[in-house]
Amino acid sequence: MSDFIKILTHARRLQAAVKELSVSELEQVSDKLADVIEKKKQQEAEKRRETERKQAVRDAILRQMHEAGLDISDLGGSATSGNKKTGQKRPIKYRFVDDAGNEHTWTGIGRTPKVFAKLKQQGQLDKHSV
């Protein structure tokens, strides 16, 4: 908690902090504090209305699901299995067997392997090398 809040929330500390202010200055502070309080009330009311609106929409959706004979678990499979492809390797675009019989493959993504860079320099590497 900051020192300002400690002073503001403790009566004796507040009184000691404002003892040098005049009545008109205290009234100005009071007016500003009242404005802050009013804005805070409006923000909380707006949050409460938004929460109530979301709850009403949620209840309506649950009611529709119940009427259709659906349960939350019925939605589990389709909601989590999006378009994400995991664990699948990219197809090989380039394949080369050197003089020693070693096979070199490359998907065409990422840094070019030295073997394929050399072939490209010699003009022997085309897009359909598979």
C-alpha cells in the first residue's frame, strides 16, 4: 500500500497531512474526491451491467443447448481441434544421391544444405528434383 493511501485511509494521518490547508482548499479537495468517487461508481456499475449481460447470454446459450439435448461435453471435440497441424513433417521437395550413394533430402524450407547449395550453383537443382 502506498504512503498516500495509508494517509488517506487513516483519519489522524489525514488530519495531520491537511492541517496547513485552508477550508476552501479542503473543499476543493473534497469536490475532486467526490468526482473520483462518482466516476468509480459509474465504472463499477458498467462492469456489473457487462457481467449481467454476459451471464444472460450464457444462460440463453445453455438453455438452447438443453432444449437441443446437448451438453458441454458434446462441444469438447470440435472446439479444441482447430486447424493446427502438429507432428506432421513437411513433404520432401529435393532429393539427391551423391557419388558415394548417400541420399540427401531437403524440404525447401530453412537454410539450404551445402549439397543443395552446390547443386544450385552448378544449375543442377530445379524445383522438381524429387
